[in-house]
Amino acid sequence: MTFLRQVAAIAELRARQGVASRLGFIVPFGVVVGLGAALWVPGVDAAARAATADRVMLGAMSGLAVLAALIPAATTIPRELRTGAAYRLLA
Amino acid sequence: MIVGSVLGHGLLASLLLVGGLATALLGLEIGGLGTGQREPTRAFAPANVAGEVSVVRATPSLEIQLQVPPGAIPGEELVLRFAPRAVNEGGALERTGSLPLMLHQPGGDVQYRDIGFAPGRSFTARFVAADLDPALPVILTIHRPSGTWGLVFPAGSIEAGGPPELFVQTTMKAALCMMPLLFLISAAGLLGAARFNAPTALGLGLALLVLLAGQDVLRDGAEYVVRASETARQLETEGHAADDGREHADTPAEVSPLQRSLADVALVGLRALPPMDAFDRTSDLLDRRSVTPPQCARAALLALPGLSVLVLAAWLLLSRRDLLPT
């Protein structure tokens, strides 16, 4: 039970750190991606343009989500080890 | 700390993916490429499960009792997708043809469709489904196209679409399939971070991503090396190898034992990787094919072993580091 509470606390901390580092910009940025794709993708008809726009939208948002998963994960622990914050987290 | 970090980073990235996709759909709607501009997505299920059938010159027509997914009839339309194998039966070669189709239920009206097709390509036929009775069998009659091409329908090559689904619903299910990949990438980043500094950790995460995305290319390359090596060995055994010192057109590429060993190792290693298609359902969405909950469950199950290994390795690496108090 204690282990699960610790896991939940660390998970919440990581999520808060992510929000604090303004990763939330991805959500409103989605509108820009969707709008841009709808306005500028080429295609012979609406169905072809919709298919291209869907591909652009899915690729862009998945790519951003992958970066949002990777970059904080790869940078947080080295920073915490350098500053000593990791010791307090594990204590 | 590692488990909590994977959960936290993975969950946040998943929420951002769902939120980002939702707002991107909103952007598409505002930009004029909304739901009305695309065909509705449907869950397709095999409609001919009885075995291989064909329409060729010897048997110019056939009747199939279709297995229609629940909820498809009565409805606006019954969508059938065909992926037959074209057989050249002689005559003037044509690039396209037309396939006469008839659909009926016992005691009901017959619907006729003449569908254009090109050999090697799948095609779609639509029938009015408002008057169809779900309690009665649906019979599809296929006539051989006039001209060169006969068509062979292996089991499962005819699919019937279920009820239409909202595109946003399918997109959210595709995001659900993507989530295990986000946890995997996050765990790979943490594995690197547990031992190295941030740039190396980033490189490790990106390497995993590239490996997952490019595994088909690597597999093709490794299989080519193995094939070339086998062919060379076979030719050598049969004594057909070129003996004049010049390369012939049919001589396989030269493969060193080291290359062959690397290819074998790569093939074994690639078998342990989950296929990228399990997480990335873009092709389904573009094909207007619904993503099903079992597909999402499969993606999660495929990611689970890799995730466990990465988390365990990261925990081992982190536990061996000296943590200094501030």
C-alpha cells in the first residue's frame, strides 16, 4: 500500500512538473495544426484533402505527444540527481 | 521512483495526445474539412468465411451468403469491401474492368451494382440497407467481369461494414492504441536518464522510436542478406556458380559470414519488438476503418513485456547510483 502511495505521489509530481513546464501548449496548438491542415493541404476533392489532413493531424499530434513523453522523462532525473532533489524524493 | 515517473510522464503525454487530437479535429471542422467531408468509419468484418471461391470462365457466377456485422442492417447503407486476386484468363489485356453484383434477401428486391475495378486493387460496393431484414440471410451474387480477368476471392477477402461510427470516436480509440507507445518511450527515456545525462537519455529514447518505426526496413534488409546467403550456398553446392571470374546477372550478392551472422541476430532481435502498426492506427483511420477495443488491448499487451524490462533495467541502474543529499 505504501509503495502504491509513493508511486502515485511520484506520478502526480511528474504530471505537475509537466504542466508547470508548459507542455499543455500542445492542446491549443492542436487547433492550429487542424486549421492549418484544413486550409493548406492539397487534394483533388474534399475526400482526398480530408485524408491528407487527417494524416498530417495524426502525425503532428502523435509526434508532439511522443516528445512530451520523452523529453521530460529524459531530462528530469539527471537534473534531480545533479541538484540532490532525487535524494529527498527517494528518502 | 521509476514506476511513478513512467506513470506520470506517460499519463501526461496520453492526456496531451487526447486533448491535442480533440482540438485538432475542432481545427479541421473550423477549416471546412469536418466530419461531413469524409466517409464515416465502420468496423469491417469478414463476410465470406466459407473458403476460397472464384468467378472465372469455367464458373462465371457465384452466390455467397454474407455474414453481416450486427447493427449494419437495417441502416442507411451496407458497405462491402472486396480484395480479390485477379487471374489473367487470356484475351486482350485490360487495365480496368467492371464487376456486376447483385444483392438480395429471400422474397426481397434485388439490388444491382456495376463496380469498376483494377486488378490488384481493392474496391467498395454500397447497397441500400434500409429495407433489409436482419433476421434473413443476405445473398450476394457475383458475375465474372467481361474480358481478361477472372477473380478469386479467398476467405475473408469480402468484408462487410458495421454501423457508421463518429470520426472523433475512432480517433480517440486510435489515441488509446497509441498510449502504450508513449509509456514505452517514456520508460526508454528514464532508462537512459537513470545512468546517463539528458542528451544520451534522449538519444536512447529516440533510438527506440526509430527502431520501432523502421523495423520493417531492417527486417527486409536482414531477410535479403539471409536469402542471398542461402542462394549463394545452394549455387555453390549444385556447382552452378560462375567459374569465369565475372559477375553474372543472376549471381546473388556476396555475403560475408559476419554479415550473415548480423542478419540472423537482427532477425531474432526484431522478433522481440512489438509491431508499430499495433500502436499507430493511422492507416485504419485513412481507410475509414474503425479501431476496435481488442486492437487497443492488443497494443497494451504487446507493450507490457518491453515496458517491464525497461522499468526493471532503469530501476537497477538508478539503484546503483550514489544519491547525494542537498
